[in-house]
Amino acid sequence: MTRMLRTTKLRAPVGGRHRPAARARAVAAGLVAAGAVCALSLTGVPAHAGTAAAEPLPLERLFDNRAVSDDARPQAADFDGQGGSFSAQDLTAAGWTPGRLLPIDGAPLRWPDSAPGRPDNVRADGQAVRLDGRGDALSFLVAGSSHGPASAAAGGGGFVRYRDGSRTPYHLRAPDWRRGPLTTKAVGLPHRNTADGQRTETTRLYVVTVPLARGREIASVVLPERQGHAGELHVFSLAVRPAAHGWTGSWATSTSGYAAVGPWTDRTLRLIVHSSAGGPRTRVRLENTFAQRAVRIGHVSVAVQGSGAATAGRPVPLTFGGRAGAEIPAGAQRFSDPVGFRVPPDTNLLVSIHLPQTVRALPVHSYSNQVSYLSADGAGDRTGERGSAAFGEKLEGWPLLTGVDVGGGPGSVVALGDSITDGERATPGANGRWPDLLSRRLLGQHTVPRLGVLNHGISGNRVVTDRYPGAGTSTIKSGVSAEHRLERDVLAQTSARTVVIFEGVNDIRAGTTADEVIGALKRMAAVAHGRGMRVVAATIAPCGGFFDCTAQAEAQRVAINRHIRQATDVYDAVFDFDAAIRDPHHPERMLPRFDGGDHLHPNDAGMKAFSDAVDLRKLI
């Protein structure tokens, strides 16, 4: 029966909703997001589209392939046509158990509710899948399998049909389960099962996201048709990412790597974060990015900071699905339940996280420009304590915690950047990063909405090149490239309306060419525009005098800035951070009064110059 259902296909009529010419050119120039590719043009449909042929079916009724085997019976599954399969024991350790909800990048995906050796995915070939809901994106849990030595992504074009009779096309590609990039995977597992036994080898699953027509209710999704015989696109799950109505991002950070810790046993973290927008309700977001194993959370609380690790009032406990604790599967995230805790704007908060088990590694944002705290081993759950006595150790960085949202508000702006955005050389603990100062400007005026400001700077980050390798513990915690983290750190952020991209200085210092950086910036702008976001580019600030800011690097910086200033068809606005701090007599250098001391990172005055260079009206 499943073999018969697998041939069910829908076809779409030619035509579609047209976009403005400039935006369409931008989308055409950059539909591919590197690694896990996601793109959509609303100006046409796939070449194979035609008339509807059959009633759509739930995805699980279309399953025709077995991807998971028990380690004791590896021959019971054959994912790739060569006897290979994922290990059920590896998936269990990762928290990917049958039927488990896997929230990834805001989409409520679910791992198939199938026993090892039973059908658990569909090989895409034009099947019509029943799906409903409204949202800003459609996420697919996928992997590709090649039939030979090639490792190219598998996939093609499909389309989404809406209940009003309209439809939009999408292009979906799934990287290979054995050879695809580690930096864009949803989860990496340590073994590959074969008919001859288990091999130590990283196997991958990916989440690939494509945009939806906002406000329209989905009726069904048609999967791409098989393209030749090079490989298969396997779909395990798909889900609509709902719009975050009623919430504004107040604080956020990016996972910059996966770091060895302790090990820590039965400890409580007390993390200091700084709000931008305020609101009468709150929720927090925890993420187990880059992990291979699930992590257990005992209790979590939130409070306004008093002094140091002491709270200004009784900490408010948070729950997850009505329970005090939660398990976060590898690669997944969890939002706490909303709680009636009022977050004041422009205020330090204490988010306390109890880790009841022994942990040896955690996802972390490595540089925070802020000292946080943690208790000693075996101290137990201290999330409800007001005092600071239990928190005798200091902590740099933010493990696990990636967001604080507030109820209501107009949405948020994302600052996507590197160490300058992260606050390097600003006064530690003073919340003087340029995104902090921008937030204060927004809070102090009434001309435009008082947007939340989300700081997604990562120290050492680059636009083009991945620094963190994407798997395992690493001392390098400079993140994957801006392009590879665009989905997680920008498009999936709570009520994000605008992104300000301020990166590139680390690329040119490493020898990356202007053309490579410009190409990535164009692709990022096209994908963000396809999701309905406003894209602002900031020029790269001068770094003359820093040891590797050579004449060659300066030439690349000038070329990138020339592109940014002139590309009015690519970006919605430009903020000239270069002009804000450069020395007019030595334009390759910043003015001494803005120099943080190393000629690369501005000081507090330089941060203010960046904030003041932002035209608030161009954020909306």
C-alpha cells in the first residue's frame, strides 16, 4: 500500500504572486542559503507543476523507507540503498525517541513514532502531504542519501497549496546524511549502522526551512519530485513555524560553540542578562545547539538583579509544559511557559538554571562582556534563593540560555555581528554595547515603535567561513558563519522585523576576498527578504594599526563598503559605521578618541558613535 501511495502527486498551474522587480532580482541572485539550502520565489512555480491528482495524506501514511535500526539488528533498516542506517541507541541518547516533539528554530517538528526497522520517512517524489496552519515558514526534517561517492544535496522544487486556492513554490535540498556540512545539521550522531555492524562515523539530520505566504492557511504541501538517480531526499517530519504573535524579543544571544565544562554535577547557574524592551509577561528560551546528547534541566527561575548574584525580589519559577523541569533533545530548544513576571526595560535580570545531572559539555555563548555566577558541585537546586551565598564561582559566557521574550510589544531588530557587536573593549558589565545603546535610544523616543534589540554578535565570527567546526567540543567558540547561522539567529528570532548586518572585518583579516563577502551578503539579504524581513547593512569599520589589518585587507574593506553604499537594490538601508568613527586624515584607521586600545575594537565612545549613526526611521 505504501508503494502505491508514494506515487501520488499534485501539480500546480503556471503563475503566481508577483513581487517588486528589485526584490525579485535580489531573490533570484541569492535563493540558496549555504549548507542547508532554503529559498523561495513567489514569481513562478516549479517546471513540473500541473493539476491536482489525488487527496493529500498525512506524512506518516506515505512512509516508504526505513532509516533507523537497533544496534543488535542493523540489517533491519536500509536508509541509503546500501544497507546503512541510523542507530536507535544514538537517537535515544540524543533524546530523539519515537514520537518526541523536537522544537527546532521555532518549528514544532516531531520525530516519527516508529519502532526501529519500521518505515519512518518518505523518499520525496511529488507526494501530496496533508498539513494545516498559518505561519511565516515551513520546516522540513530531512536528510539526503547518495547512491554513490557523490555527496551533493538531494532535492528539487515543490509547492505549498493554501485553502484560498492559491499556491507558492519552494526549492528544497537536503545535504547528504554522511557527507553534508556539520555546521548546518540539526543533529549529528556518532555511528552508522551497516549490515556488517556498526561504524564510528558522524551521521547527520537536517532541518531546512522555506518561507510561506503570510496570513494564508495551508491546505497541503507537495514534495519535490525525484531528480534523476543520483540520490534521494528523505523527509521525516514537516511543520509550520507559527508567527510569534503577542511576544517581543527583549534579550537574545547566539550559541557560539560547544564547550567542555567541569564536569559539573548538580549545580545551579545564575546568568545575568540585560533587557531591551519591557513587558508584563515573560518566557525564556534554552537551546541544546551542536550537542549529541540530551540535557536535563531541573528548575529555572527569573528575577530582577539586586547586587551581584543576589536578586531584588523573590525569584519567579518557570515551567515547561506545566512541569518544573525539562529534557532538551540534542539540537533542539525549549521555551518556558509564559509567566506573569513583569520585565522592566533596560534592566539586568537573573536567570537561574539548575542542572541536576553531571554535564561535561554544553552549548555556550563564549564572550558576554558580563560576569555571571554558578554554585559548587553538589549544591543542588538554588534557583529559588534570593541571596548570593550559594553562588561562589564566577562564570563568563552564557550556557544554554539564548533568549528572553516579553509579552506584547512591536517586535524586535536583530544585530548580527562579530566581537564589536558582542561588546569587546566596551566597559565590562556596563551594558554599553552599541545594541544596548540603540535600545536606549528607542526607549527614549516616540517617533518609531520601541523595538526590542537582540544582540547576535559572536566574537571572532565571519560572514563566509565557519570558525566552530559544527560538531563536538572545541576550544574555538567563534561560531559558524553568519550565513550558516542566519536561520537560527535571525529568521527564527521572536517577532524579528529587521536585521542589521555588521560583519566582515574578520573575513578580510583572514584573506577572504571582497567578492566572497559580497556574495554571501547578497544571499543573506535575499533569503531574509524572502521571509518578509527588512535588511540593513552597516559598513565595516576601519582597523588600521591592528597587526593583520594589512593594505590588502584594507583594499577588501573599501571594496565591500563601496558595494554596501551603492547596492540600493539589495539592502533596504545602510548605516555608515565606517564614516562614524574613521579618521578623515587616515581613513584606514579609527579616530583615537574612539579606539579601545587595539585599533580594531572601539571603546565606549565608539559604541555610542555607532548607535548614533542609526537612523531609527530606517529600522521599520
